[in-house]
Amino acid sequence: MKPVFVLLACVPLLVSAKSLLGADQPCWDELKSIEGVSRPGLFRPECDRLGRYMPQQCHGSACFCVDPSGAKLFADHENQVDQYTTHIGSSALQSCRCARQEFEHREGGRVGVSVSCDEKGDFHHTQCLGSGCYCVHPLTGEKLQGENLEGHIGGYAELEARCQPAAAEAVAQ
């Protein structure tokens, strides 16, 4: 009787191990489907280590933000307008981390938690949580350290004027 119990106890471990190894690998699946294909204009996705799509994908002259399954992300996700995008020449200045985080909050049902993204899908240089606001690095979303780089939402306009140059300096470094 014990061997049956042990065998049944191992089945959930195999199932969870498979999901940890990336059982859902849409990006790798797409790469495999175009393996050996060479033609102008062919889209070759960038994959993460688990086989999901990287937040930023580029095709032709444009780079855009996608969810883990490769669907394009939009600033207005309900109407699918205002796609997060940039020209490929500016791709190093686009991380899509904010757009991806915004997607994950929405999909996870995290009510009351939000981020503010710019038109490229990166973090707006000024973020707020409750009544407190602070400056962030646009590519990473990390809070910037320094004097006068945080404040109350009542002083948002003044803080935003300080955050913009601080964020630009952080990106330039």
C-alpha cells in the first residue's frame, strides 16, 4: 500500500515541476515553428528563460510592449488603442516594464494598485502610492534617491517638475 501512496504523492510534484520548467512556452513554440525559415520581414521574437515573450519586441522599424503570451499591450487596454511603441532606433530607451507590470496588476485582480506608464510603456517619472508621490527611474521603476524627490500628492506639479530632470539624468547614466 505504501508504494501506491508514494507514487500518488509524486504525481503532483511532476505536474508542478513541469509548470516550473515552463510548460507554457509560447515564445519558444513560435521560434521552433519558424526554425530554418529565412525570409525578409520575418518576425523573430525575443524569449525569456522560461519560454515567454520578453516585455519588449521589435519588428521592422518599431518596438512594442507585449504580455507574456506575446499579445500587444495598449495604454487603453479596453479599446486597444494607444499601443505602447517606439522607433527601433530608440529601443535601448524602452524597457516595457511598466506596461508589463500594469498588465500583471490587471490580470492578477490587484485592485487599488496601479502604475503610471508613459507612451513607450516605461514608467512615468513621477509615481504615486496613496497620497505620497516620488520620482522613479523610467526604465526600472526604482525610486530615485535624493533631496526633494518625494512629496504629497497636493504638491504633484512641483514634484513632477523636479522628477523630470532627475529621471532624465538617471537614464543618461
